[in-house]
Amino acid sequence: MKRTTARTILSTIIFLALISFCLQASAQEKDKHPAPGFYKLDFTVYEVADGKRSNPHTYTLMLSDDERDGSIRVGNRVPIVTGSTKDDSKQFQYIDIGFNLNARLRSTETGLSLHANFESSSMALSDQNTNNSDPLIRQFKGDAMTIIEFGKPTVISSIDDVSSNKRMQIEVTVTKLK
């Protein structure tokens, strides 16, 4: 009887020690991978001419810092005549004109890392297009990676327009959400 009681007590102690060990390991694992933080990113696109900003457009994206992609797509699908059939009906191909943005956040030891790629396209003004039957498309593309600070506007790209004296500038302001 004493042996059975001693075995039961020993088994219970070992069982409780194993449970305690598992709970500690689980808590340490959670510490290695903390819950993601959530952030609001305001991307502002400007045209810059003679050092003055104009024509601002702001795009807001909510992201977490767990390296998942976020994206924004805004614009129009524009028909482009690509040919005609035997019965004189026109054939079209559609192209996307507007603004596309892909972004990803990652927490690092030195701060919050942002990877963003973007494309902005528009139809050129009629005075820039000498052949009115074929459209002229203005396009800016960029890919940026940087460490960003909360609440501080950070320019992530600045691109000269090759057909004018203007420049396109993109900045981002990040706000941590609760």
C-alpha cells in the first residue's frame, strides 16, 4: 500500500513537472514570435516643378508587420485600337492607366522596414502627342526599400519626368495603430 501511494505521488509530481515544462516552452515560443503590429500608411504622390510640390494624391493602406503584402489599384481601363477585321469593326486591347502600389512591412531590430513598388501612368496631354491616333502613355515605376519612422513623412522615391522639367515624388507617413 505504501509503495502504491509513493508511486502515485511520484507519477503525479513527474506529470506536473512535464506540464510545467511544456507551458514554459510554449510561453518562450510566443515570445519569439510576438503578435504582429498594425499600421496605417499614408502614401502621398506629388508632382514637383521648380522646387514646388503640386497635385498631391494620397493613398492609405493598413498593414501588419508580418511581411504580408498589401496593395492599392486605382485608375481606368483604356481601350487602344489594335486593328480591324474584314468587316471594318475595330479590335481593341485594354490597358490599365492609373496608380498601382504594392507594399510590405517587416519589423527589424533597427525599426520598421518598408518594401514598396509602384507604378503611375497617365495619358499624355494632346500637345505632347503629335500623332493623335496612337496614344502616348506617361509612366513612372519604382521599387523602394527603407527603414521608416513613425509619424515622420519619408520620401521613398523621387523620379524625374524625361519629357518635362517635372519630377514625381512619393512619400509615406506611418502611424502605429492600437
